[in-house]
Amino acid sequence: MIRKSSMKVSLIVAAALLFSAVNVWAEYIKTDVVQVMRQNVAKISEAKTAAAKDDYYTAAAAFFEIAKGMNGIKPFNPYKGEQANWDKTIDAVVAAAFRGIGACAEKDQAGVNKQIAELQALNKAGHSAHK
């Protein structure tokens, strides 16, 4: 009898911990989001400067860091705005960053500039919807 009670308590505690972990994982963590947004601004500038110097490897690495950072905050529930819009915006930023990498592979300065402009527009739209 004692073992069954202990087992039930253990299962309840395990379930509660699992549920808590899932909620924390999806919780909006402002410091993480702010860090990613600040990094994005720096990396956009880095990509633009590097591509202007024909350093497409550094520009591509900057675009990748943008995609990586945004992918890292995608699981968060947005502080403000709709989850679907949050997901759509993040997916669009990641896609633009990947297109920027492709432009770097082709050494296409106009393509790099186009993706930088797209990223800046998406950042502005994201801030309007979620900040």
C-alpha cells in the first residue's frame, strides 16, 4: 500500500515538473529576446560592411548568426501580439538570412543589400507587432 502511494506521488511530482519545464521553455524571456534583437542589428551592419569589402564569408557568417538567434527564440510565446504572427515573422527573418547567405555565395552585392533591407523591414514589422 505504501509503495503504491509513493509511486502515485512520484508520478504526480514528475508530471508537475515536466509541465513546469514545458511552460518555462515556451515562456517569453525578455533578456534573451533583447539580446537576439541587438545581435541582429550588429550582424546586419556587419554583413553590410563585410559585403561592401567583398568579404562574403564574413557577411554569410553574420547572416547565419541572425538565423540562428531567431530560431532560438521561436519557441517563446510573444510578450505582445499573436503567436502565429510571431512564428511567421521569425520564419521570414530566417528565410531572408538564408537568402543573404545565398547572395554571399554568388558574391552578389545587390542581393546582399536586398536581404539586408528585407531584414530591416521585418525587424521593424516585428517590433510594431510584438514590442
